[in-house]
Amino acid sequence: MEEQLPAGGAGGDGPCALLPAEALALDGDEDDLEVFSKDASLMDMNSLSPTMPTSPLSMINQVKFEDEPDLKDLFITVDDPESHVTTLETFVTYRVATQTSRGEFDSSEFEVRRRYQDFLWLKGRLEEAHPTLIVPPLPEKFVVKGVVERFNDSFIETRRRALSTFLTRVADHPTLTFSADFKVFLTAPDGELSAHKKQGPGLLSKVGRTVRAAALALRGVRGRPEEFEAMSGFIEAFSQKMGLLDKVSQRICKEEREYVDEMKELGPTHALWAELEDDLADTLGGVASCLDRCCQATERRLRGLAEALLPVLHEYVLYGEMLTGVMKRRDHIQAELESKVEALTYKKADTELLREEVGKLEDKLECANTALRADWERWRQSMRLDLTSAFAASAERNVRYYEQCLATWESFLATQSDLYAKEPPEDKP
Amino acid sequence: MEQAAPDLERPLQPAPLEPLGHPDAGPEAAVGEEAEGAPDEEGPGDRTMTENNFCLKKIEISVSEAEKRTGRNAMNMQETYTAYLVETRSVEHIDGPSVLTDSLWRRYSEFELLRNYLLVYYPHIVVPPLPEKRAEFVWHKLSADNMDPDFVERRRIGLENFLLRVASHPILCRDKIFYLFLTQEGNWKEIVNETGFQLKADSRLKALNATFRVKNPDKRFTELKHYSDELQSVISHLLRVRARVADRLYGVYKVHGNYGRVFSEWSAIEKEMGDGLQSAGHHMDVYASSIDDILEDEEHYADQLKEYLFYAEALRAVCRKHELMQYDLEMAAQDLASKKQQCEELATGTVRTFSLKGMTTKLFGQETPEQRESRIKVLEEQISEGEQQLKAKNLEGREFVKNAWADIERFKEQKNRDLKEALISYAVMQISMCKKGIQVWTNAKECFSKM
């Protein structure tokens, strides 16, 4: 899915070309999937975006989505990761706390502990029940590096946030929110969940379905309607762009990290020099402290980027994969119908039965397409909102960063102009 | 041992030097009773620019062009070098027109020759430094190649700066060789070499690490030498750190250019977001390309620091010269004292110091009274000579300290002024960079907010 970015600036052929693709290492071999501190207080609280985790209580009576129920009545948090060590394995559980005013729930507050496997199960169930709805993505199983770093603090924190976002998105989805499996996930005490998981289609029937799916996949879909062709085209291109944006943003984080590391020395070096001097000590000291302050501001900016922008982009990369899966499932239903129609055309016996089955499949396809169409629109809106607000917030962070640095340097200049008896020159044209 | 302390009652004198070998040696070469640093000293006669009065208000010097040349070097091999056009203009009145009076081409090695000459003939002056010979402290985008046009350009500016500094120095500006450097293209090298300055150069000055045990140096010079070492160290470190920071900052800005490209591609598949993404992409490109000007300006700050890095060396050289003079003085005094003692021993017959003659006399018999007399006489002559030399050296030493310290004070003020200005202009640069950043990101934010 990666596209090699050719070297050369988008805006002309100056010597200031973009870094060539090799330099960007856009081939997926990034060793720098760094995630920074868990200081959630620095995150932008963008109330419109569901990707920003907030406490359930603060969400009550907040913004509603256009096609959502009038008031949010289900609030979920994921926190308190805990490591469990057994003789067989080590794993992490998270506290999943729910607050709700819905009647169908036995109580208004629930607290359970869930592990990643449980989330996986839930997602699988939702996809099965609603094959053409856009189920939110889960964070990956493990960082694709070869070394499984499941218990690294920052990895756990990233995952925790992504899991929280996942549940909130499900809760906000007009259909998925009423899923029975979802309710069980949120409310069943820990022992009960495993019992519940064991229900559902048996192993043999699952295998049967997989075999049929494989056969159909080979056959392919004949006449995909144009609207879904367009959708599919969009999904492919979109996934690719998200992948690139994700990589570019990660690269920016890496470069900024290295910049901060070098910059940390600049202030102290000026301070060291100040110790050698008499008349110059004041000015040098001033410059040194400005540099220190700007360095701190740069670190804050970096943290913001890592904590607010990267997770959103990454989620949408995963959404790309989800959407591809949704398209596949839709196509699968259509392929099923087509193969039955074919059978009907060529078979002479069992025509009654076949016609019935075709009818059912036609309905099924009709439902699936309708569901997808509606959810697609919803997803598009939400995507637009999430991404534009994430980028806008990022831009705002940058503006504030430069404003802070500007203030620092301007106040330094003000002190100098007293001593210097000369008007500080106006900013350069 | 006498402390070589400045003697305020003596009339100020420039360091005693041999007059230059050139037949047209002007008034500055003579050792006169002129007050040091009298820039208003006119030459004989009229008010127009005299041959040797090159203070900044009277003339303008510029190194205006650089040209690649090929020629044959000393070993008759083809070489490529850069020649610089040195133009001199005289300014009759303030705000009046400047008239081009001289224009000639010089290469870097000739600048070096000029400077080496000045170092020998004015050891008590902190001689302005030349721009670096080879590019150092470069970050990845800058080339370390001497023929690179950016390097050549910065060197051109550095060479101009060097000439302006010399021309504005109250003593150096009156030097004949400097004048000829600006006015006589051909044969200049021969003239300089004819002065024989290389022979006069104290080779010990080059041996920077050799220590001479000096018993009573002027403490101020010792401290100053220590300061110049520290200054060199701290500025080099600063330049290195700065280069690395510049490198990193370049990377940060340039990667944002990739946002530009991806936003642009993404806009092609979107309907409502299309225009917004295009604009946002454009702003990212603007941001990415803004770093080039920013870093170019910062290069200027680095060059100002470099000048003082090299100035520190010149400062050190003056301290070193004092050390050597003091050392010579102490050696001469020691030598004199030992001769006096020898003489005394011979006269009184007591042997306190070891001498070969003494030993052999002991072993092989006493010398005759006549022999002893003649030896005493020789020694007494040597002692008298030695006393005169010591007096002269002492004088020389005190003069040196006085004149050198005066120039050092001048230099200190210049340094504080220049560096303060450089630091302030660095702050101004940062402010400009911040303002650009605010503008770009505000625009980008608007694009996203509107989508």
C-alpha cells in the first residue's frame, strides 16, 4: 500500500527538495514508533471528536451528533491497566467502567475487567452480526517489529486509549450500540463473559462458512454497482493516503525529538560562555534562558503531536483496513446471490427452493447495501470531523508554540534595549 | 626581577621597528613621538586623502566580486583558485560621492601573506583574523567544498570584513604594506617578502604548546591567555552544537513538505474537503521552504561568532609574545647575574659556582694572575654589555606591555559591542522565524477549521 514519494518539492525545483523516500524510510521499516508520556492533561480536549477520551461524567449533556439519539446515554471509560501473571501466560486487563441511563441495563453503573482478547471477540461478534456496517477498528495485536513489547508502559497507554476510543465509537453508533454482545461485554462479570463467548456458532459451522467464503472469493463478484465501485476506489486511495500521513507524522515526531535533544545543549552552552564574560554576561545569560524556555516549549509541542495527532491518524489507517473488510463482506453477499442465481438458471430441479433462496438473498443484499450506504455517509462525516479537528488542533498547537517563543525573545529584547540605548530593529521584511 | 609594569610617565610610542626596506617608506614606519591611535593625523600638506592615512572615514573598501581562475602554481601544476576584487573608494565629504581610486584582484593566499606580515610587525596588536581557510562546523546542507558558491560568498564577506577591520584600526591602517595591498597589484608579494619579515618572525610563537617557565609574567596577560583559551573552547563548542541544531531543524521543516504532497493527493479524492486540503497543502509547502532563508540568516550569526573564535587566537598570540619577551628578559638577567658572580669569584678567589675552568685549575694547577686578570676583564666587558642589553630589553618589555594593553582594551570594547549586537540580531532572527511560523500555521488552521 505504500507509495514511494519521489524526491523534489511540490512547489518547484529549488535545492530545497523534499527528503527522498528512502530518507523518509516510508517502506514500513520504522523503528521509531515512539509514544510519549502519559500526561493526559496535555491533550487537547476537543469535545466534538469521539477519539478524545473523557470521563463519562463530563460527557453527560454534551454535544449530540446529528443522526444520533438525542442525548448520549451511555458513557464508557477504559483505564487502570493491570498485569496478570499465570503459569501459562502474562497478560494485561483493563478496567471498563460504564455509566448509563438506559432502561434495558439492570443498573446505571458497571465495572468489569477485560483483556485484549475480549475486545477482539466483541469486534468479531459485531462484524458477524452486521457484516456491512463499519465497525470501529481495534489497535493492533502487537507492534510489528519482531520483538513483542506488549508490556512496555507507553505501548499499554497507547493501547488503552485506542480501546477506549473503540468502545466509545461503538456506543455512539446508532445500530451497534444496541448489540446484545456489546451489553454483555460491558456488564457481564468476568467469569460470565467466557461462558457467553463459548456460545455462538460452533467450530464446524464456522469452518464451513470459511470454505464457502473462500470459494466465493475465488469466483469474485460480477456486477458491482457503480456506487460501490466508487466507494471501493475511494477506500483504496484513502487507505493509502492515511498510511502516508501516518508515516509522515511519525517522521516529524522523530525529527522533532532529535531537534529537541540537540537544542537542549544550546542554552547551557551560552550560559557557560556567560561565565567567562563581564559585560556580555547579561546578554549571554538572557539568550541562554530564552533558548531553554523555547526548548521546553518545543518538548511540549512534541508531546502534543504524539498524543493528539498520531493516535487519530493511526486509527484511520486501521479504519482503511476495516472498510476494505466491509467491502469484501458486501461483495461476498452479492457473490452468494449471483452464484445462487446462476444455479437457478442452469439447474432444472429444486427451482422452487432455489427461487426462495434467491429471494432471501436478494433481500439480504438489499439490506446489506442499504445499511452500508447509510453507515458510509455517517462514517464520511465523522471522518471529516475527526481528521480536520485533529489537524486544526495540531496547527493551533504550532501557533501557540511560536507565540510562546516569540514572547520569550521579545521580552529578552526589551531588556536589552534599555542597556543598549538603541531601538531594537523592526522585524525583518 | 623587575615587573614589566606599564610606566605612565613615558611618552607613548609604537613598538620600535626597523623601517621598511621600501624606498618610499612613509611617515608611519618611523619611530616618532606620535601619539598612538591618532586617527586624525593628516599626512603632509593638503586635506585630500594622503598616501598613508587610511582611516575608515576617509575611504571605503569592498571586496565586491569573486572569480574562479586557473593558473600555474609554484610547482608548475595547473590549479584552480578564486580571485577576489578589492575596490577602494575615497570619500571626500560625508554623504558626498565616492570615487573609485583603486581596484585589483587578490587571492586568499595574498590576504594570508598580508596578515602574517602584520603579525610579525605588530606583535602588540590583536590583529584581525581572516575567514576560515576550510569550511568547518558545517551542517549537512552546507558544502565543505572551498569552491562551493555559498562558501565563496561567505568568504568574500569575511575578507571584506578583515580589510575593514584593519582599515579602522588606528595603528594598522597606516601601514605601508597594507596600503600597497590595496593599491598595487603586481609585485606586491615581492615587496612584502623583501621586508624579510619571515626572518624576524619569532618561530617560538608558532610552537603554541611549548611552555616557557616565566617567573614574573604580568598577571593580566596570564589571565588574558587563560580567557582566550576558554573563549576558543566555548565558541567552538557553541558552533558545533549550533550546526547540529540547524541540521535537525532543517529536517523538521522539510518533512512537513511531505504533508503538502499528501494533502494535495488526498484532495483529489475528496469532494467537500478538496479545496481546503489543497490550501492546507500549499501552506505546508510554504512552511517547509521557509527554513532555507532562516538558516541562511543564522549562518551569518555563526560567521560573527567564528570571527571572534579566530580573534581569540590573535589575543593569545599577543599574550604569548609577552611571555616570550618576559622569558628572554629573565634569561638575560639570569645570565648577567651568573656572570657577575663569576667575576666576583675570580676577583676574590672564592669558588662558589662550578665552572670547568675552576675544575681544571684545581686539577692542573692555578692560573697565572695575568690570565685571571684578562678573564676578569672579558667578563667585565660582557657584564657591561649585558647590563645595557638588559636595560634595553626591560624598556622594550615595558613598552610592549603598555602598548599591547592599550590595544587589548580597545579590542575588549570592540568585542563586547560586536558580540552584543550579534546576540541581539540572533534574537531578532528568532523573532522573525516565530512570526513566520505563526502566520503559516494560522493559515493552515483556518483551512482545517473551514472544512
